[in-house]
Amino acid sequence: MKKFLSIFKTSPLGGIRGGLLLALLLAPTFMQAQGISPELLSRLRAQQAADKSAPALRNALAANGINALATNPNNPERLDTWFSDEVPSKGITDQKSSGRCWLFTGLNVMRSQMIREQKLGEFQFSQSYCWFYDQLEKANLFLQSIIDKADLPMDDKTVDWLFQHPISDGGTFCGVQDIVTKYGLVPAEVMPESYNANNTSKLSSILALKLREYGLALRRAKAKDRQALKEKQLATVYRILSISLGEPPTEFQWTRRNDKGRPVETKTYTPQSFYKEFIGIDLVSTYVMLMNDPSRPYNKTYTIDLDRHSYDGQQWTYLNVPIEVIKDAAIKSIKDTTMMYMSCDVGKHLDRNTGILSLKNFDYESLFQTDFPMNKADRIRTYASASSHAMTLKAVDLTADGVPTKWMVENSWGASSGHKGNLIMTDEWFNEYLFRLVVDRKYLSPEILKLCEQKPTVLPAWDPLFSSDE
């Protein structure tokens, strides 16, 4: 090899061409050195053989899940369910086998307000009504975006992303803002949940397949024919939705009852008049989305390209702020008996039996004899953590000095899940896995509100924090 290298240095093959030749000649040797050789595998096996605890742990894990062995039974946070400040609530919702947590959460925020102001008993808005229009709007968003990008090649990054994500049942609070503002609300009994609303996977896959087909058809059509073709395509989407979910009402009669179940008033409403009478606020201008993303600079405004539920709707825009700003706004809101939309990485350190989210629930370090040192910023950068689920923030436990020790959210997994349908998160967990909080702007300081005046930094649709709440 030395002789060969000496000849190579003095040969006319120098420069780039010579470098490529040398790389090709040396590649097999380099790959062998960097792969898992028999010698390396032997050393790995020897280290494992020296671990005296490994056989017992292996036997235990053969019949048990990892969390069963890693559970910390002495974690005192598993037993503390008292809260100093809590917004009253009536009834737990259940999204069943669907990714509509964002919708349930947004409607639960408004539901709490309506129950309190109208002195109602248990009450729900129709999630199915809103989801019908959400899916129709998302279909139009995809099809129109394909038209807008029709002159770009299929392997363009945005075009490729669109065909990978034609539609989903997940979303964020901007979807609640857009759908409710445009289409209004109806009570749950006016358009009840159906099997396909509660079990969305098959309907979602059928819609995605159809939209991909339609997207190709739009790209192949003449530019002058695309809008007319899109309307025909949307008619088919509407038919699929109406057969699967039911036809949304345009007018209905509803009897308002008090918390004793007695009728108070019966009136005829449209979805828009119902929304205006019982909620009546401008969802777009009233609420601000806060984000805690330490992988990017704080006190800046960001928006995610194509992250909206309707073509003519609000793009997801948020203020990236320190976690202390989020906590301050949340405490003010709870003390003012106002629930909030929040989202987090719910699967991390969740004890499903107790409904407790605590960093002390599971001791993976002792079980596997290694640590897991990545901080929140690094977990975001490496796709190890992102917002995965939305819930309604309703309670905080404060010390005598006003310092939060734990938080409680109303979940949408049914009344039998977690702690009476709720999840309790320690403040330490809140710091690490809380991502989004939507608050009424009246609970924010003038300094934070001024960030809303910034021109947002636009992040691509494939940004790590694009992930929808499900």
C-alpha cells in the first residue's frame, strides 16, 4: 500500500480524479474498519457477559414491559391530587380512536365558558360537526396548494411534502379558530358522534388516497381547467364526508336547560347564530399562541408554512417565550376561572394507571445502567420530542409564595382514564414537555403582546415542531 501511495503521489492522476480513484480503492478497507467486525462483536459480547445483573433483568423483561420494571413505586408525586386553584368543569369528553384532541380541547375551552355563564349542567358541542368542515377545508387546502405549485417538479421539497401529507385528523388551535369562526357551532345532540368520527383511520386513508389521485390529475390538467376540476373533486370529498359523518345542519331547534335539567328556553338557531349568542368572541383576535422552544431564540414570532386548516384561514403563528412567561399567563387565567388550550409530549413519563406525568415515575437509568442527558432543546433538534397531544389546562397548585408545584389538565380520553379523566403533571415535567399554550391576550403583559407586531419568521412545513396535536 505504501508503494502504491508513493506511485500515486507522483502520477499524472493527481487532483480530483486521482482522489476519486484513491477513495474507490480504499473504500472496502475503510468500510470494513467502520462496520461491526467479528472482533468488535466479540468485545460487545464479552462486556455483556461480565454484567452479572443482565440475566435476571433479561428474564424479568421476557414477561414484562419495560415500564413495569422501571416504575418507581416510592414516588410521592403519584399520590398528590389536591390543587389550590382549579376551574370548575362538568363532564369528560372522549375522542375515542381518533386524532381530534385539538378539536376536543378547543371546544372544551368554550364549553367551560358556556356552562359557567349559562349555568348549565353537562354540555358538549358537536365535535363531529366541526370535524366535517375541518376535513372539507383541509381537502381544499391540499388541492389548491397543488394548483399553486403545479409548475414545480414532483421532487420539489414542498410538492413532495404535500403529497406525503394530503390530509389528517390532527391539528392545532388555529383550526378551531378557523372552523368555528366560519361555520359556527351546534350542540352535540344536533349532530352526534358516529362510528367514523370516533374511528377515523379508515376514512382518513380513503380521503388521503383520493386526494393524492386528485392532486396528480390537477397537475396534469391545463391551467385554465384546474379550478373547475377542483370543484368536481371537492363534490366527491363532500359526498364521502356526508355519507361517513352525516350531513351538517344549517338550522336546528335547541332547548337550553339549567343545571337541574329544567328547560329554560327553546329557540331555532343557525350554527352561526348559536355561536354568536353563546360564545360571541372573536377567536382570532382574542387568543395568542405561546410556544416554549429553547432550540430557537426567545421573544420572537414564528409561523409554519402551510400549517393551517383552511386555504383562506389563519396560519399557525406563535410567540416563542421562556417557560416562566407561559406559567405566569396560565396562573392568571386559572385564577380568573378560564381554561386554556395546551399541548405537550404526553407520552413521556406518563403513568397511565394514575394519570401522573412525572420525571420520577420511571427509573430507566438504573434498569439499563445508562443516563439520558439530552435537554429539551436537543430533544427538539433530534426529533426526540415534540408536541403530540392537546388537552385543556384547568388547575394549578401553588405554594404560599405563589410558586407552582403541579398542574392539571382535562383530557379527552374518557372519564375512566387517568385521574377521573384528568392528567396531573409536575411542574418539573411541565418545564420539559409543555410546548404550546393558547391564552386570552388579556393575561399577557404589554411587552409580550408587542411581539405580535413582529413580522413572523417563516419556518418550513417540515419543521420539527410542525407535528399536529392528536
